[in-house]
Amino acid sequence: MSQLREPDFDRAVAMVLRIGAFSCFFVMLAGLIDGLFVTGKIPLQIERTGVLLMLATPVVRVMVACFLFFREKDYKYGWISLGLLTILLVGSVFGLGEH
């Protein structure tokens, strides 16, 4: 099944990446524009949210790919994606306190 990947699979993964990139860009742009007119921590928080969206986009992409692999009954790549997702989530949980 992995040799004959459906176009819908690629389209779904590309859509996740596209939505993540555009939403990150617009949130960070809003923080930048807000920083030109407003002083304080609010523009910084908006920009930080944009960075968090940028970091979350690949994780969501792996989640979508894992779901789609299992739905296509391509268990080899489904388990690989699930392992990668576990590594990403464990790394982000243990990396939170590292400042």
C-alpha cells in the first residue's frame, strides 16, 4: 500500500502544513503590527503564540499522517509515525523546564 500513495493523503498532509504556516505567519504579523502601536507584553505574547503555532505544525502533521496511515491499513508506516509522535511529545514535555 505504501508504494501506491493516494493523492488525498498528500493533499491532506499538505493542507495541514499550509494552514500551519499561514496561521503562524498571520499571528506573528499581528503581533508585530500590534507592537508598533501598543506597548507592553501583549504584542510579545501574540508573537510567542505564533512561534508556538510554528512549532506545533510538524507535530500536527505527524498526527495526521499517523491517522491516515492506519486508515489506509499501512501499519508499518503507521507505527513508525506513532513512534515519532511519541518521541516528539516526550521531548516537548521534558523540554518545557529547560530555560
